[in-house]
Amino acid sequence: MTLVPRDSYIVAKYYYPQRPGWSNDLGFLLGEAGYYAESIELLNAVIANHPNRTVAYLNLADSYWAVNDKERAVAAYKQYASRMSEAGKASKIPARVGERSAVAPEA
């Protein structure tokens, strides 16, 4: 079962359940292009349906960071770092993950 909000045109149009990598890549590109809300929406769908898609947590965190939602960004960065460490890939974690995870979210 795919978890897609009924009123979500981004997810309805660009989330490919059988190709989560495509959807993740598109979410990344949306964020890089400054379409943060769309990126966040799509990447949340990827994670909801494919929680083991580790890189999606990094991409989601970056988009949250860009819109100054530090609390959600830090949570996603920590999730990404934890999953990478568990997979024995801690050396591949970008420096920004640790730097940004150390920032206390503003109240």
C-alpha cells in the first residue's frame, strides 16, 4: 500500500512506487532548484513508503534546513547519520551532517 496524501499533486505526479530512486533523485533536484516545499513533500513520501532509502533522509534534511525548519532538519540528519553508521559507512557522511546536527533548534 502506498501512502500518498489525496490532495498532493507533487506526490501523485512524481512519486514512482516501483522506482523510489527516481523519486528520491527528483526530490533532491527540486531542493537544489529551490523548490523546497515540493522537495519535502516528495521526499517524505519516499521515506514513508521506503524507510530504508537512507539517502532520502539526507536530501530531506537539506530541504528542511533550507527553509529554516531546523528541528525537522536535525532529526533527519541524525536519522541519516545513524543509518549510515549502522551500515558501516560513517566515513561517507558529509561534514555538514555533523555540523548541522550539533545546532540546537531555535524555539
